[in-house]
Amino acid sequence: SQRGQASVDRLESWYSNAIQIHTPIHASWLNQVEIYFSVLQRKVRTPNYFESLEELETKILAFQAIYEETAQGKTFRVEIHARGLAENAIQI
């Protein structure tokens, strides 16, 4: 099992400098990576023809620069209302 103190102890016995971090099972950080590569594929790799690997690399790096500039300083605000939570809990 990968849960609980036993898994933490096991990991520490194998790798003394490792820290085990559990991510949410339905909202993995990998989803963010998948979203990024999905956007990259739509914006850069279409059409799927490049004269050379250098041309592809140049386009990917240009996209990355624009993506970082656009995303910088963006924050997300999530509002959760207790009433809605209670109603959803009753339905479950």
C-alpha cells in the first residue's frame, strides 16, 4: 500500500532524503501537465509538418515564452458555499 505511516517509513528506509507527498486522487498535478501538452499540441504542432527538429524546437520555445508571460501573475479564486456543500452531501 502507498498510504499511511507504513509507506512513509518504507520510503524513508530506502531513501533518507525523500519526502512522500500524497496528491489528491481526482485532481492530480499531472492533470496540469496534460493540459499544457494538450495546448502545446493544438497551438504548435498543428499543422504537423516542420522542415527540421530545430524549427520545431524554436516554435516550442517561443510558445513556452508566450505561455509563461500570459500565465504569470494569474491566480485562481475558488468559492465554496456551505449551503451547496450540505445539499450535495445530502444527495450523496
